[in-house]
Amino acid sequence: MPKIIQLSQHVANLIAAGEVVERPASVVKELLENAVDAGASKVTIEIKDGGMTFLRVTDNGCGMSPEDAKTAFLRHATSKLRTAEDLAAIGTMGFRGEALAAIASVSRIDLMTKTPGSISGFDLHLEAGQITDEAEIGCPDGTTIVIRDLFFNTPARMKFMKADTVEAGRVTAAVHMQALAHPEVAFTYLRDGKQMLSTPGSGNLEDAVYCVYGRECAKMAKVDSRWEGYRLTGFVSKPTDARPSRNLQTFFVNDRPVRSKLLIAALEEAYRNQLMVGKFPACVLHLRLPANAVDVNVHPAKTEVKFLSEKAVFDCVHYGVLAALNAQSDRPQVQFKAPPAPPAPAAKPAAPKQESFFRTMNAEEFRNFSAAMQDAPQPKPAAAAATYHAVESQHSLPVRDSAAAPIVTPPPVKPMPMPEAPAIPEVTEQAALEMPPETPWRMVGELYNSYILVEQGEDAFLIDKHAAHERILFEKLKSNQEAISSQMLLTPVSVRLSAEAAAELLNNTSLLLELGFEIEEFGDNTILVRQIPMDLDTGDAADALEALAADLLNGRREKTDTVRDELLHTVACKAAIKAGWISDDKELLELVRQVMSREDLKYCPHGRPICISLSKKQLEKQFKRA
């Protein structure tokens, strides 16, 4: 067995960097948390080349003394913890004491800092974690830290970095997260010299949400509730504005951005029976609870937490969101204004009161009414009927005059010539008709405008018309190995996405072009769509692109064919007839014909069954006949 040795400080720092510093976005997160903990009210972030070559964070916080500045880059150095008991109630963002040491070990750093009241500031230069230069300088109050050449001494980590646009998108997402976590801080973010974000720092969460998501926040419902000492505030999307992915679900626990399956489950439970399958709510939710009721020290990047009472947290989020949704009225309030009253007419003698014929009668009234109807004179025959009987009597019956004269027989009437009857063709033996073969199945009808009922022998089948049509379209699109046909839009469609999703799509424009999409950057996390696949409706382009971005972010990029199939899934799903739509009988009959005749139509592209069967024996068993 090899001899056990203690690692050097530099190697230990590199290992720590692997846990804390994954990419430039990780560096931005740590530096912004330190700026917030320093009491900054204004923070400026600047990056170039996705943050790989240049990254600067400037704040107006409390700054550091020269001694503290040098100590800050040592491992396990922190100003936020003093005793072990402090770990039970952590109220600050950064506290592990490893972030600055880990960042310094894989980059070149310039630090300028000054405390309020000091005559001068302090400048420090580090390379690979070692201080190489320090000096006294003039600078404003606060701290400015510049990170250059990230991962310059770890080529193994460098090769795993994505394109600059992707890394910049993740930095943008990290800045957005901090802006939403701390609306009381004014954040300014510049990427390659262009301002991408500016928040007012008013302390109003709605202002921060508007700066990050734009007008989308106007469609969101406000949440503000309390539950057993916990408080939930923020905004959630209405059920009609659900998204095709969870990319816009943002949770904060005591102002710390976290990922939590518990919070996601509680959120989506509030939307039960209100969302279509495959749709997800968007949210910006702040959960505040006592510091000793949550453990934030379970992940190196502090993005996962544990709750002391998961049930209380679940109920707080669930019922808080549910109350916000129930308070929303999606139906406009229409107020009808009564027309002006006409002038009163001149007084007239009171008319006799007329009772309504359709009023309800009691038994006595009904008996009197029936007797009166029986005694009433019978209606006279209609004029046409009287004329008919008079003419008929002239030709068939004797007529008696009004003075009781003897019966007079009228003269005979000359019969009118009858037209010759057409010749009756000879009856020949009927030729044998060729009858079509008997259909082995029969379409009975449709249930709930969603499921087609088919009878075949002693079996009944229920066909999901959306799943069937979706699979048929998918197979049709997939069988065409040529380039996907596209349609150029007369009016480009703007699609607003999360920063990461927009960056991922813009980094894959050539792939999207193969799939029928032509997009370009429109700024402010918005892309402009100029061309879409021929089989995709214009109204579904935004959902299709967001779903595709989610797949790319989740790593589904192994092969072009794989991504193509994912897109074809989305196109087929959006273009297929939907459950609940009223369909023509011819459409339904064609779907049944294909499903009943093809062996490959068993599941939709998402894995849901297309057809289920119910035998006669199963049905009779339900009716206790078997």
C-alpha cells in the first residue's frame, strides 16, 4: 500500500476549488454573497469572455483593513462564525471560509479595499493563492475584486468549460438570483461592456422581479401569508400562464437561493387539477423562518437545505400559494349601467288586471279551468278544409236545399281523361352486387371529446386521440430524413427565457437551424424567432423553444439525431389535435383506422399508452353478469 502523506496547502486548495468553484458563475455567487454580508447597498458586476478572462465585482460595503484582507484568502478564515453554537443559527450568506481561498488558488486576483474613515485603501495581488504584491492606494469605500484567467493552472478543469455565451448566461442567471434574493441592494451588471441588468435597490421585491423578468411579472399573483411563525412572500404565475419547464421556479430560504424538492412539491400541489400535463408554474418565493429551523450547511455551495419541520414548510408554501391563486379573478368584472328612466307618461285609467296564463294554478282553479274549456264552442274548420268538403260533396253526395226541397240528383259529370300510365319494364333477375368486406371494427363514438370508443368482436377499445395523432405525426416527421421544412414568419416572434436557457439556445443556432428554427439575440434574455418548422403553429413556437432549451440544459445533446427526435416530439405534440377539442367524425375515423391497422402505434412519443382495451367479460363482471 502506498505511503500516506499529508497534502500540501496548494493541492488542498485546488480540491476545495473543485467543490466550490465549478465555473465563473460560482465565483460570482460567492463574491456577491460576500458583498451583501459586507452591508453593500450598491454592487456592480462586470465580465468579459463569459467571465473566464475578466470578472470584477465592486461594492460599497464596509471594506477590510490590510490585515483582514490578507487573512481573508486563508482557508477557514471568516468573520461570520466564532463558536460551534453559531452553526446552529446562521444568518449570513457566505460563511464556510473556503470560497476566497479556493478562488485564489485557480486564478489571478487583484483586491482593492477601504474601510469608511480610513485615509487610504489597500491593494493586494495574488497568483495561484500566493500574495505577490501589496501596496497602499487611494480608492473609494468598499471592496473591488478582480478575477483574471480563471483555471489558468488547472487545464483539466478548463477543458470542461462551455462556450463563452453559455458561461455568460450562467453568470447572468447567478446575478439575477442575487437580485431577486436581495431587492434592497442595487445591482448593475455589464457583460462585454453592455449593461444587462440594473435594479433600483428599493427593497420592493416586485421592482426586482420586474427588472429580471420584465412585463411577465404583471401576470403573476402576489403571495403573502404566514403559517406557524413562517412567512411566505413573492409571486407565482397564474394557471393560464404555466411554462413547459421548471426553469423559472425560484425559491429563497432566508434570502438564500436554494433547490428543494419539498418546496417544488408544495408549490405544484397548490396547482393540482389546474394545469395541463407537461406544464409547470413559475414563481419567485421567499420563505422566512427562524435560523435554527433550517440547516444550510449541508452542501458546499449552500444550495441545498434541511428543514426542522418539513410538514410545516410544505403547508406554509402549499396553502400560501393556494390562497394567492384563489384570490385571483380571471373573469373580468362587468358592470352594467342601467339606462336612464323615460319620462313618466300621462295618467291613464287603470286597465283591468289580467292574470298570466302561464301562472301556477291550484287544484280548484285547474278543475274550473278544465270545465270551462269543455263547455267552450269548438273551433270552426279552416276555410281550405270547408272548400275541400264542399267540392267533394258536389261530386258524390246528394244536396238538400235550405227549404227542405226534394232531393235533386245532379247531372253526371264527364270524367276527365287520365294520362297513360308509363310502360312497366320487364322484371329481370338482379345482378349480384359486390359488397365491401365486413369491417372488423366499429367506431361507436367519443367520450369527453378525448377518447374514441371502438368495438371489435367481444372487445372494446378506448383510443386517446391526442396521443394517437401525436404518434402518427411523429412517425411521419421522423421518416422524412431530409431537412425539416421550415416557414419564414412575416412577423418575428419574441420569446423571453431565463438567462441560461437563452444562452443555451444562442450557443446552438446551427443545430436549431437544422431543426427548422432561425433565431437571433434580441437582448434582455429575449430571442427573436424568424423561422419555425412547417408543422409547428406560430403560437406554439415559444413553448417548443423553451422545452428544447430545457433538454439542452439537462444534457440531452449527445447526438444530433437525439436532439432532433426531442424536437420532433415537441413539434408533434404541439401540432396534434388536443384532448377536449371537438373533432370531426372523419378525423376520428381516420385515427381509428390507423391505430387499428398499424402495429407501431402503441405509445405516444412521451411513453403514454395510445389505446387500452376492455373485454366483454370484464364489462359483464362489473355488472355482476359473469
